[in-house]
Amino acid sequence: MSKYVSLDKRSKKQQKEYHSKQRRTWGDFNPVTRSVPSGKAYNRKKEKERISKEFRDGFGAGPFYLLYSLRP
């Protein structure tokens, strides 16, 4: 039967081995703190997406164009 030796009296290598056995993984849980952006704050990326969408749609002329192009 082996004698118990306190952790502080063990060698560095044995201490490291003991501590590595004590560690666990986070599993599916992600420990990164996340914050929700404020809706009132100016978001340059969101504004650029809105402008590019307007240019793609022709400043909202898409539905009117389809309406008049389908008429005989």
C-alpha cells in the first residue's frame, strides 16, 4: 500500500500530472461571454446592406416593374 504524500511535497512532474487529471472540458458549453448589440446604436454594416438591397431592387421599383411588364 502506498503512502499519501501531500501535493506541495510532490515533485513538479507529479503535481502537473495530478492537476491534469483534475481538469475537465467545457463540453457543449461555450464559456465566451456574449452581448446583444443595442438596437439604437448605429450599425454601419446594416446600413450598407440596406443600401445595396435598394440598388438591387431598383429603389422599390421591382413590384411596379413586374406589375406593368405582365400587362398585355
